[in-house]
Amino acid sequence: MSSNIQLWAGSPDYLQWSRTQIMPFSEKRVQFLVRLSEALLSGHYSATLIALGFWLRESQLRQWQQEYAKDDKVILAPVGRVFIVSPSNVEGLFAYSWALSYLMGNQTVVRVSEQLTDDQQALFTLLESLDVQTAGLSEQAFISYDKRSDWTLKLSHWCQLRMLWGSDQSIESIRQIPLLAQTQEWVFPDRYSVSILHLTEADNAKIPKLAEGFARDVSTYQQQACASPKWVFWYQTDDALQQRFWQAVDACLGDVFPANERLVASQYLCALGGTEVFHDNIKVIDSATVLGGEQHLRGVVGQSQFSDLAMIATQLPDHIQSVAAFGLDQTAKVTVVTRSNVRQFAQMGRVLNFDKVWDGIDLTTILSKKVRL
Amino acid sequence: MSDWKSLEVFGLAKEDKQAWLLDELNRLTLHHQASCQPYANLLAGQGQQAGVAESLDAVPLVAARLFKMLRLSSTQPEDVFKTLTSSGTTSQVKSQIVLDRDTAALQSKVLVSLLSSFTGKARRPMLIIDHDGLTSNREGFSARGAGVQGLSFFGRDHTYALNADMTPNWQAIDDFIAKYSSEPVLIFGFTFMVWQHFIQPLKASGRIDQLSQALMFHSGGWKKLQDRAVSNDTFKTTVRQVLGKDVAIHNFYGMVEQIGSVFVECEQGHLHAPSYADVIIRDQETLEVKKIGKSGLIQVLSFIPKSYPGHSILTEDLGRLLGEDDCPCGRKGRYFEVLGRLPKTEVRGCSDVF
Ligand SMILES: [Zn+2]
């Protein structure tokens, strides 16, 4: 069953690519990404793709280059052959992780699911046209194939690093296909994210801005991705301030979430023991503990009240990823980190902004090797 | 126990119906609050009082999808008679509907009284447009199986028209035709299957005008037929061309989450709420009650569900309320049409679709 492979962009002969001498931050690759970035920022693309374009702007790439240039004890080198498997529904992810793999000088095969989203289609079309102009993708391939075919096996044996993004279930199913002893693997499974907010009267004027950020975090692409907060822990925050915050969030949301989705989500959390305390464009469910983490609920967010940060940390589930925080200083964050599996903090309104340090992992580091001198 | 048997199936006008059904529904809300902890939580969490509704639209409702996310049961485990599941592909999460003996029996009896108001009392020879492997498995009983079994009370000499691979069982069909071509018979099947696996093959094989005294009930949604640009009118015309020009055809609307509450299409092409059940149309954006002529989400009410809290359900189907008590067919109660499903909102989270 090696048939039916779809090549969306890049070159088709990946199994035969020979070793090359490309190094991390090679000028040709930086230039290719800069062209990609400029095209995304100047064309008619979706917010998702514009965000990708912004992220890959030249000043950002140069800044990363600088970070690694200073070290005279190691030579930075590519891993070699990288195989990335990405979910279809979070368009950004495959592009971000591919861009970093590419930047670090690797040969990369990215597998996306067979049903392309509009964004994926647009991005592949753009990549193809840039490739025609520059031949920049001669050692990159973006493909789809039937997941029951043996292509996952072949590529797993071909690669030196396998990177899996997706639900626990799909990651576990791909992991049934073993890697050779010399191959590394990194996985990015289902995660759960929350917000920890500490507001005082002095923050009153900041509430509209915070609420706007929070509304963006829960509604970007009208989805609640892994990094999007599903529960708010109020840390020593007055009820009146909480109420003001929710009103401000509500005002930013409009009818982003369909009424029936809000109803389903709210009824579900209530059935598990929560209490609906805010009813409008977003429903807020109060409960002493986190509820419903296993479901993808839309238009609802839970909340709990705590006066002790250490207690909040113990409430966080094992697969906690991001904490959108306000009012926590470094010490407070350390308190949370040492008592939970938190993988990243984010500013309100920025939780979905991709960073090369994602899920607690520095992607440029794992996509390269540091050759000690 | 309620006095539903004394009710005329389509005889209750607005005031009387409200008085009877509201009382039943208020009692059910209290019963489920006392017997189903998640339901009691749901009411408490939303700040809703049980048993105090002063109008049908004030009866607390449960979103239909909740039955896919939670097992909502008011029945002790040892009293579970069977568990119904919604049909669907294997990748979808299915609804779980828990029935005890009383609820299952009540539902069959109500269905009999409802449908016999169309078919008459005599049991007719019955042709089922399905295969006979459907009703055998009690655990994980499918809605299709339950529908077939529910309706088989009306018939005798039940004949399954299809093989397990959905091809026509010509032997069975031809025997049935030979025996009953000049008698009133009952035909039942799911709308798409009737069209695709029965009417089309009959037409193609030239078996025309062979069951001219048939009465057909069909259900299960129009999605697949709409994809083929087959309207209800086309459906009826074609069925009559194939089976006989006087064939009576009644679509009906129902769902596994509130099985037993069945809305049958009258001669005017309107779906009718019987005395035992009702429909409310709610605004998609605000969930507020809509007036006659307006469309929105369909809420269904029924006095039957005692074993699980499904007496008031907000479906994800869209419909339009056409009128109340004044259908030209003479039946009392509300009548409406179904417009389709709420568009699926794509679930995009970290979980993926490989
Ligand atoms: Zn009528």
C-alpha cells in the first residue's frame, strides 16, 4: 500500500535525498523564509497565515541567529532528516514546526491529513510558487497519504527525528510504529490550559484591556485550542472585580459562540456539579475543582476561587500546558511551576502566539545538534 | 399513572393540551431531579426550579447532545431493560438512552395508538425496508432497530425486503406481492433506504403498481435525499408511480433521545404533534420562543420518558412552526416542518482529524 501519496509542495524524491552540507541559519534558507513572510504579510491571507508571516519576519529570524552565534564552544548543526506529523485542524502548527526544522538546515517531510483546509491550500500554493522561483524547497516535502498505508512506517525508518503533533489517540497510534534505536522522537499531545488572575482595585483601569486579550485567547479562529484557557483561577480577587472582568469579556465576544454550543457546554459542566454564574456571550461556570477537561467545550469557561497559589497549582491537571497569567510575579510563578506540570506562561491575549519555545521545549534546540568543540 | 389513554390522539386544542401536558412534564421534572443526580445538578447549576413551570416553554430543557456526553439515567442499574443508541458512523459518539420496562412499554403503547390513528385498528401485512439482523441485539440496540421493532406491533407477517448487503431480497418481495397485492399493507423504512434500496430497484426491474393499497411510513431525515435533489414531493410522486397512485405516504419525525414522541406527516404534508407531545421552536441565537411562521431550533416535549430525563429536549434540528389547532386536515395541536440540521460547527481544538 505505497500508493496514493499526495505531494502538496516541495520535492517528491525524499526517500532518495542525499546528505547535504546546509547549516542552521544558512543564508539561502533565511532568505526563503523572509520571502515567505513578506508574501504572507502583503497578500490577502487569513489571520492565521498573517500571524505566521509576522512570526517569520526577518528581524525575528536574525534575532534567533544571534542567540546561537555567540557560543564558541559548540558548532550548531542540523539533525538531518526530520519527519513531522501534524493535525489538520490547527493549521499553524505544521508550518511553524516545519519553518524551524527548515531554518535549522534539516531535510523535512511534513505529513498533513488528506483533507486540506483553505489555509493549508493557500500556504501550499504560495510555497510552490516560491519554490519555482528559488528552488528553496528541494529538500522539503509536504505530503498526505492514507493513514492505513505503510508510509508512516517507511518515513519513520527514513527519519532521524520524528515529531508528532496531535491528540493522545493519534500519537499513541503512530507510536505503535517503532523507531530505530538511533532515531529521536518528540511528541506534542493534547494539553489543557488555564488562566490565573490576580486583580486588585489598582488594576481596575486595566480590566478592559485584559478582558479583550482573554476574549481573543478563547475565541481566536473561534476555537479553543490547547493553549486557550478553559478555566480561570481567581487568586485573591474580589467578586466585584471578577464581575467587571466578565462583563468586559462579554462585551468583546458578540455572538462568537453559537447559542446551542454555549448551552451544551454550560449544561455539561452544571451536570458535573458546576454553577452557572454568568450567562451571556460566554457562560461562566463556578466550581471548586476543574470540571470537564476531557471534552471540547465552546463558549464556556470555568472558574474557581483561591487565596493560596500553592492550592491552585495542585488543582492543575497533569496535561496542563499554558497559564495565561496576570498579577503573578516571578516568585508566584515559581510556586506554580514547582507544584504542577505547567509548561508555559503567557500574557493575556497572547496564549495562542507560537513561540519557538513551546510546551516547555526549545524547538530550535531539538531540531539541531550542538557539536561540542 | 397518567390518563393518556382517554385522550384523542389529535384531539386536544391548545388550552386542554397545555393543562394536561404541563402537569405531566412538571411531575417528570421533579421525578428526574430526585432520581438522576447529573440532571439535579444541571437544574441547580442553572438556577432552575423543578415542577413549577407555568407554561410549556418554561419547562427546563436538556440539550440533545448531552445524551452523547453523559449517561443520564433515572433508572436503577438493575431495572435497566435496554439501552438505545443513536445510529451513526463508528467514529461518532452515540447517544445513550436508558429504558426500563415501564417506559419501553408505555412508548410502544403510545406509538400504537398514534400510528393506528392513521392505519386503523386492523393489523396489516408489513413489509420492512431493511434486513432482519437489526433487532437481535439488545445491548446497544440501535435506533434503527428500535424503530423497526416499535412499528412492527402494527403489522403481521413481517417481511424484510432487503438482504444484509442492502440489495433487494427479491424472493421475499415477490412472495409478499403475490400474497398481498390487493390488500391494505403497511410498508416501513428509513427514508433514504426506501428510496435507494426499494423504490429505485422496483422501478428498474419493472415491478410497477404491485402494492396499490399500501400505507407507507418513513423517517430518518432528508439529508441524503437532498444531496440527490429529491424533495418530499418528488419522493411521494415517485413512490406512487412505482407502488400505486393511491398509496398513502407519511413521513414522520422523531429522535432516539425522545423515542416514542413521533410527529407524523398529515395529508397536507405537515408534521403534527399528537396530544402526548409537543414542539416549540426556539431562536438559534437567543433560544427564545418563536411564533408561528418562524423557524429555529426544534424543542420536543413528551410525557413518556420516565427512565431518563428526556421529557424536554432541545434538538439540533431546525424547523418552522406552521400553525396550531387549525390544519386543514382537521387535527388539533401544533404542526410544523423540519428544515434540516444545525450546521455542524467544526470542532477545532488540539484534538485532531488525521
Ligand atoms: Zn394536518
